[in-house]
Amino acid sequence: MTGPVLAALYDVLQFQNIFAVMFGVIFGLFIGSTPGLTISLGMVLLLPLTFKLPAITAVCLLLGLYASGMTGGSISAILLNIPGTPSASATAIDGYALTQKGQAGPALGSAVTSSFFGGIFGLMCLTLASPFIAKFALRFGAPELFALVLMGLTLICSFGQASIVKALISGTLGLIIMTAGLDPMMGTPRFTFGIVDLQAGISFLPAMIGLFAIPQIILGISNKIQVIPTYGSRIQRVLPRLRDLIKLLKTMLIGAGIGTGIGAIPGAGGPIAVFLSYDYARKTSKNSREFGKGALEGVAAPEAANNAVAGGALIPMLTLGIPGDPITAILLGALIIQGLIPGPMLFIQSAQFVYSVFWAFLLANIMNLCLTLATIRLWVGVLKVPQRVLLPIILTLCVVGTFALRNTFFDTGVMLCFGLLAYFMKKYGFPVVPMLLAIILGPQLEEHLRMSLIIAQGNPMVFFTHPISLVFIIIAVGSFVSPLIRRRKK
């Protein structure tokens, strides 16, 4: 056993493979931190480069991008309140509040270290327990996935701190908007109003960028309000102190555990994991009232889940040949191009290569930690740029990023429409996070609901006769009712 493991380590530590990981990490930080550029897009851009590369070098390059892209999304979320990736939306809640308090350095430091912890936790689960987790993930059918997404949607109440009614209105509006497009079962257009571009539906990335970025730009330009936190002082501390890490350990474990579990379920996705981890970290924290106002725990939980999802998503891909998310689907394609077929036989026929994947993922997380910490002062330096210069740059990046998604200005128009909607929502006290949550999870909720009912021939009891589905529904009802009970008692 030790022979293939050490041989795999020797292969990964070759100069070209270390350079590939480094290039992938740097490219991933850029892709993740730029609004509108997704990790999937970065994978697609790098995929042609892997055709002529050895299999191990190709995997090192793509895993470097995978590990750092998740972390990169938190940089713009913390500094500018503009998530670079959908999963960074939860990080923005407390991360941006910390930046407004002048604690951008500690916020980014906690995000990076939590991401590293989550990545290592996911890697350990991938290495030690992947067959067992994969078997459990196979038990998830349409009813279980519907109940899981429903549980994620009940978090809408948790983000209605000022008014649960307004949070529910915001979430319901998001669900209504996402019904536009082609019917997922019948394939017929609905609510498209004769607009051909609407047949593809509303992409959540332009919506996310509009909800977070455009209100900031409107307020900064029209009212001359300082929406970009100034950070003129020198950063004294980036790495969390040992006592801070000990305090965050429980939170990081919650995030990493939820992230790995959700990531291992094909089709679940990272946004569910980060919002669930944020919510349960808040419920189990002694400082729950600080969440939303600038709590390091509110940064640590979603970031640990963020990178743990990567390790979890690799479990079904390597053991069963089933990609856990779009990113691992591209990784699966890269391995097939190299003549390697993921699945149970891969561990028997190419054991050394599997260990190389484990070592490469470890190296990617270490490289991500070192390079991100080394460049934090550079990222925070963005806040020293005058707002009159930075806001037009951000607007340009948003326009270019949304156009690049499908090479159409329709997505740019969607971004601007959601931006105007978010501006008025904030003006009248409606939270935007419930709407974003509904936009991300709404299509999955409908698809799994209708698929379950088709399988059960219209019998709704299918959700209660499956044990896993029943547990998730009970948790969902509890998550929905508990905030109402707490407010009633107050």
C-alpha cells in the first residue's frame, strides 16, 4: 500500500506538476474574485490546455483552480459585498460588515484559514470514507433531493431579521421569477411573453450580481454615499490568533461536515451547503446576535463548507463516476479525455493515479492557503482606490462578466433589472438574500418535486414514506416554525 502512495507523492512533486498547481491557484483566485466569471467557466477555459498534458499534470492544474476558485469568491464578497461565486453570498453577510468596521484583514484571514480547514476535512473524508459516503449518497433520489432543497429554502425565515413577512415576500417573488422559461418536464415555454431569450430562463449569476453590485453603484454615484469602506491604515494582523482559531474550531467543523455531506450528494450544490452551515452555526453559537453584524463565525462557517464541498463532490465522481456538481463534471470529462474512466475499477486498475489525485488536492489546498495569505494586503489595497474610480471599474466588470456568460446582452439587462429591484427593496427594508436563495434553489425545488410526483403517480405521500426525505421535512418544518415561536415569545 505504501509503495503506490509514495510513488504518487513523488509524481505530484515534480516541478511541472507543482507549477501547474500554482498556475491553477492563481488563475482560480482571479476567476473566483471577479464578478460574473465562474469556476466552471475557468475550467472550460483551461480544459483545452490539458489535452496534450500528462494526466497527473492536467489534474494538478484543474484541482488548483477548483480549490482556489472557491476561496477567491469570498474576496470580493468581503471587500465589496459583491460575491464572486454564488457560494460566497453567505460569506458576504458578515464579511462585508467586518470590512465596514475596518477589519478586512482578519475577515479575509479567517476566510482563508477556514477554507483550508474545510478543504483538508473534505480531503480526509475523500481518502478515508469515500466508499461509505458514496453508498449513502446513492440513496438520494428525487424525493430526498426535494426535501433537502426545501430545507434550504426554509432558511429564508432566518434571514428576515427585521421582518419575517418581508423575507417571505422576497423569497416568494424570487420563486415566481424563476418560473419563467421552459417547463422542466414538458419543455413548453411559460411566462416568456414572446421573448426568445427568456426560454432559457433567468440565469442566477446575472441576478446575483445585480442584487449585490448595482445597488452599491447606484447609491455611490447618485447620492455620493461612501459605499466602498475606506481602509487607509496598515494591516497589522491577517492570520487569526491561536485562541481565535480555537473559538472558530466548532464553527469550522459544522461548516466542513455539512459541506462534505452536501457536496457528496449529486446535484445538491454548494449554495445549499454554505447557507445551511451559516444558519446552523448561528443557531449553535453563543454570539448568535452578532451574526449579520460582523462575526468571524459568520465568515468561518460558510467558507469551511465552501471548500469542503469540493472534497465531497470528488467522492461520487471518483468512486462511482457520477459528478457531484458542474465543476466535477468537467473534471470527469478531463479524466475521460486522458483515457481514465472514474468508477470502482479506477481504484483497482489505476490505484497510483487515485493517490496522485489525493496528493494533488492536498497540494492545491496548501498552495491556495499560502498564495492567498501572501496576497491579502494586495487585495485589501483595492479599498484604497478612490470610490469615483473603483465604482466604474466594478460596473464595467459586471457588464463584461454577465455578457460573457452566454455572449448576449440579455443577461446584462437581467442584471440591471435585478439591480434596480434590489435598490428599491433595500430602500423599503426588504432583504435580498431570501430572493437570491429562492432564485438559486427554485428550479431544483420544482424539478425534484415534479419528478417525485411523476415517479409516485401523483401520490404526495412519497415524501413521507422515504426515511431520509421525512427527516429533512421535519427539520425544514422546525426551521420554519422556530423563528416564529421565538418572536412570539418575545
